[in-house]
Amino acid sequence: MHSRTGVLPYCKVCIKKMCNDKFGNMDKEKTLRMLRTIDRPYIHAMYEKAAEKGGVNAVGTYLRLINLQQFRDMKWMDGDLDMLDENSANMKPPITELKNVEPIQTEIEKFDKFEVTNDIIALFGTGYTDEEYYHMWNKYQFLSANYTEQTNMHTEALVTYIRYKVKEEMAVSQGKATEAKTWGELAMKQAERAKINPNQFSKADLQGGLTTIGEIAQAVEQNVDIIPVLPQFKYRPNDAVDFCIWNYINYARDLEGKPLIEYEDVYKFYDKMREDFITETGDPYGIFDGDPTLGNRDKVKQFIKLPDEYYEEGDE
């Protein structure tokens, strides 16, 4: 009836009026008439799923479910209305139940739970259907696991490829060869730009992209689940660094014409900052418990002996 245009001559509001009762709930008899009019199948499992949600959007939910790939090419005569047991609300199991029902339910459940968020729209852009967003998001998660997105440009290249590839796959499933060819060529060109083609992979790519210690460290740091078990420095070691710090402070003070300070004055500043820190934030992880900078001061001090000529006459 509408094969020439491929578009139904009804808007969403009219479809709801054709299927809902006066209370705004989906009426089964009216829905069946509508489906027969537009030559779309009645799938009992999908109807039950849509009816569970109820409300004025139940019809839209049903039409969205039967637009999935496994139902997209089905017509009114392909539905399972004839399998409905008139004496029961249950369906007589079809012959192919063991082969087809479980995968279909799993895919439908994934799609039914899928929500197009603002982040997904920001990633792929506006103007796509829920099903297109669903397939693009799944492909993005699948490919990004092995694709190094070092910069935003890498992410953009991958996302552009995914847009074209999903369009190609959906066109193929709908039997639109010309459209599939166009999208396929765009996807292939973008794959080369994004270096997604397998023949462009280097040895590092095939090894997971980790060829140096720096890359391994970066990969570990980006994995938030492993961070808590990595070793951590609880204390700063007390060695010649103390001597360097003390000399730098005195060097800066000498440039400003200020008197030089003693080694103990550096620790006075440290003690004050530590006390202020504990007072303000506390020490929930006990990083200052048994602080060796307190117990080792006398031991460290004996290694910081300056020659007599360090001090100018009158500075001692």
C-alpha cells in the first residue's frame, strides 16, 4: 500500500489514536487493525514487552522493537498471530524456538535497556535513530578496546568511521545495495585515515601497542582498578637532598640580602606546615605515623658538616 514512498501516511499522534483506547492505553484489537493496515507483523513477545510499559507510548515502543534487524523485513503475514492459543494468554511455541528465541530475546533486552544519553549524542552527533545510536555505541565500545585514542583527533577519526560503517551495515541488512556501496566506500577511506585497516597495523599494534616501559607505565596508570594495589611512597628519604634544599634556601636569602639560616630552621618550617596540614585535613591514612624526619634528624645532621670557609667572617 505504501511501498512506493516507503513512508506511512500517518504521524505519531495519529498512530496512537488508532491504537489506544479512551484512557490512553494500547488496545490490542485496534493495534492489530493498525498493523494490518500498514502491513507490519504482530509479534506476541514484543507486544507483551511494549504493553508492560503501558501508557500512551506503548505503541511507539512496539513499533521500535519490531524495527530491529530480525523483524525489519517481516510483513503482516509473517507475524505469529496464528500461533496464539485462543484458550490461553500464552503462545504455542514455534518449531524454531530452540534456535531463534534465545538470541532474539537477548538482543532485544539489550536494545530495550539502551538509553540514548547526552554523552552519546555529543559523541556521534544529532539526527540519528535510537537503533543507529545503539549500533554505533556497541561498535565504539568494541573497537575502542584495541584502538589507542591518544588525542581528540584519534577519537574523532574512530567515531567518523563508526558512523559510516553502521550506515553501511544497516543498508546491507535492508537490501539497499547502492546505498550500502556508498557508505562502504566512505567507511573504507575513513578506516585508512584512522589506521584501522589490519594491513596498516604495525608490530606494536599487533602486540597491543606496548613496546616500551613508558607505554606500559601509561597503560597501568590509565587502569583505575589496579591503582590501589600499586606501591606508594609514604615518606621522603632523608639524604643529600636536605643539604641541597638548605643551600638553595640560603642562596636565595643571600641574593635578597637576608641572613642565612641554620639547618634546624628548615625543619621548623616543615614542622609548622605538617601541623597545619594535619589540623586542616587530618591524617586518615597515617602517612605521618612514625615520621622518620623526626627520629632521624640528629643522624642526618651529623652528615651536614660545612667547611669553615662556608661562613663569611662574622656570620657564625
